[in-house]
Amino acid sequence: MKCGRYIGWIMLVLGLTLGIYELLSALQNEDYRAFALGEVWFLMDQAVRTNSLNNTQALVQRYISVWIWEIGIQNILLAPAWLFFSILGLLLIWIFRKRRRSYGLRQ
């Protein structure tokens, strides 16, 4: 439970950090340019040299379905990265939240 909450908080902080970076970049350059999730994945792929984006695309298209990649996953990869990570973080925090235990019968 705690691990899921911690990962959620990390995702939320990452999303907010990306959003603030985009905002400061827009103020400095007087032009807003959102980082897409696919772009962030591609940049991380280049830094680590794993080629996981291309491998994931090939795996989904070959073994699952081409239209799932083209209709579903491509649209997710075009979403702003700060929005994706913020929503994912909030969702994880909510799913793994502390729940109150109820002792006895409810009235």
C-alpha cells in the first residue's frame, strides 16, 4: 500500500515539475510548446539507449493489434506529459489511500 502511494507521489511531483518547466519555458520564449508523453519517452530512450519505444510498438502491433497502437496508444503518447503523470499520480494516490477500518456493526 505504501509503495503504491509513494510511486503516486513521485508521479505527481514529476507531472508538476514538467508543468512548471513548460510554464517557465513559455514565459521565457513567449511561445508555449507542450512536451508530449511520447517525446519524453523517446528522450529517455535515447539517454538510456534501450530502444523500448520501438520495441513496445513492434510488440503491440505484432502480437496484440495494429489498431490498438494506432487508435489508443498513439493518442496517449500525444498527450501532454505533465497531464499524464499528474493524473496517473493522483489515481495511484487515491487507489492506495489509507482506508478507515470499521469495527463493529454499522447503523
